[in-house]
Amino acid sequence: MNEKFSEDFSRWERDGRLREAVVADYGNAPLIEKNHNQYINVSSGNYMGMAQHPQVIKVAQQSLEQYGLSSGGSPLVCGYSTEQDVLTQRLAQFFETERALVVSSGYLAGLAVIPSLMEDGDTIFSDSLNHASLIDACRLSKARVVIYPHGDVNSLEERIKKDSSRRRMIVSDGIFSMDGDIAPLPQLLELAEQYRAWLLVDDSHAIGVLGQQGGGSWQYFDLHSPWIILASSLSKGLGIHGGVVAGSADVIQYLQNTARSWIFSSSLPPSWCAAGTTSLDILENSLPERQQLWHHSVYFRTHLQQMGHRTIATAAPEIPIIPWIIGPENDTLQVANHLRQGFIWASAIRPPSVPINSSRIRFALTANHTQEQIDYVLGVIQKLNLSFSPNKD
């Protein structure tokens, strides 16, 4: 056993893949603190700043004083609070679906849906760059899983045409968390309706970010269909914790009776649910802040490309995830260390999170960043003195 550990640790360290959690405070803020130093944080998923919004915090504190720390149980026992019921109904309204289901984390949202709806004899069509939570959910189901090339609708249709399963499901991220590009959802929905397949989309990185009211990729494309099932984290655009599944009344009722990640997990604390409802109310009326985020994203992406650095094309340049593709793992770590020396907190993303030789610095911007902070980060990148030539377009 010890030999396995030592061999794997040595290999991971050699390949630049050995990971260790780094202690830092205020990871949800534009400025992060470590060892009494402040760094501009361009790694946080708190895109709209809801995790630090005074009104959201005040409501959470009031609910915490009233109800205490935990929910006290799973939703079918005694843990389904009034605050969770209000949040659940509010989410269904926000997503314009018949019903919703709140789970304990974004990771558990896909796990609630896929193994519950898909079984032996069914087929799942999954984008090759889907999030790990969706991949794991597909593996847990007993359905056949067909991987289609990233965003390739024609290739997907070829695979669906050859399938004779009784039930089908297309699974895709809305915004892909490592590439920062958006799925071709109108075309995916067209295929889903044509071939009578569910379309499950994890919209974790679009909620609060895209759409006039922050409704996510479905609002961005103005799509509605009974074939759509939405899954999302609540920890990014909404700034709290937990996850949600939204869809038709029949789908949600079925999940309430079959989804193990909902049935056998403690419900969210009432304080988190109350904060989530308040966050939704604010997000719907935060178009100026959302436009600020869109401006930051387009501005940063454009200037990074003008420096000649390799990014990933997207049909929605206002997406606040901007990857700078470096390539080799150790080179990427070197860039991250240089940025850290310039008081910039930017994460080095390496395999298995991304394919081999596509390691990257993944920038994530927020509405709370100032223009001065954005310009400072770009200035440090411009002046980097590296011992290698980063991957450039």
C-alpha cells in the first residue's frame, strides 16, 4: 500500500500534477489574503458578488438566529424547512419551469437526475468536456454512455440516429467550466425534441451571469421545452451553497421518490435557503452589475488575445471564464508562480481537470472587480519574464 502511495506521489510531482490545498482567506472576494498579503483574486466563481452582498448576509444572519445551524434532517424526514420550500418555488419561477428540487451541492444535482431517470437499456449522449459531476452521474447509471466530440452537433446526431434505445438523454454543460465556451443549446434542443430525448444541462456557470435577468444560458437563447432538465450549483451566481434541479412537474416528482442524493442527504440549512431567495431577488434586478461583468470579460479576453496568448473561442465573449492555454503542466505552474509573485491569485489547471498538454491559467472575473484591478492583472501578464515561450495563437 505504501509503495503505491510513494510511486503515485513521485509521478504526480514529476509531471506537475501533485495537488495540495492552499490556505487563503476571502476566496469569494476580489482581494484574497494569505500571510498578511493581498492578491487580486481572478479564480473565484462568485461572479456577481452575491456571497458578500450585505443584504444577502443580513438575511442569512437573521435566519441563522431564528433556526440555528442545520436543517436537522433529510427532506423526507424533518429537514424540509419553510425557507427551503420558498427557495424551491422561487427557483422554479426564476427558471420558468413547473417545479424545482434543491439538493445539498451542485455536484449532487446531476447525480440526482441521471441515475434516477436512466437505466439499463437506455442511452446517454454526453459531451466529451462535461464536468466531472456529470461524468460520474453517467457512470453511476446503468445506461449505455456515448461520448460525442465537444460541441459537435452533427456528430451527435449521427450517433443518435444509430441508437434504438427506449429512452435517450443528451447531457451537456451550459458554460464549460474549463474552456469558458457555451454549448450550442438551440441545436441540442432541436435534436432532443426531434428524437424524443431529455436534454440535461448543467448551467452552474451561467446562472446569474447570462440573460437580462441572470436566468442563465436558457434565458440567453430564449429556450423553453418540456424536454429540458436544468441542473446547477447555487454557489456561483447565487453566492450561497447547494444545488438545484428544475424541470417538469412529473420529472421533479419522480426525483423526489428516486433521487438518492436528495432522499438520503440532509437538507440545506434554513439560513442558506433564505439567503438564496434574497440573492435571486437581487440578481433579477442587477442588469448594470451584469453588464459590468460582461464588459470586464470582453475587455480582458480581447487584451489577452492581442498580446498573442492562446485562448479558446466562444460564441459568448461576455462569459467571465477566460482560459490562457499554456500546455505543459510544469510550465503552467511556473506562470502561476510568477503571477503570485505579482500579487495575482490565478489557478493553474492541469490534468485530469483538462486534457494532457492543455494545462492553463483559468481566469475567472467578477462584477466586483474594478477596472484598475483588471488593468493591473493584464499589465503583470504583459511584463512576465518566463524561461519558455507560452503557447500562443
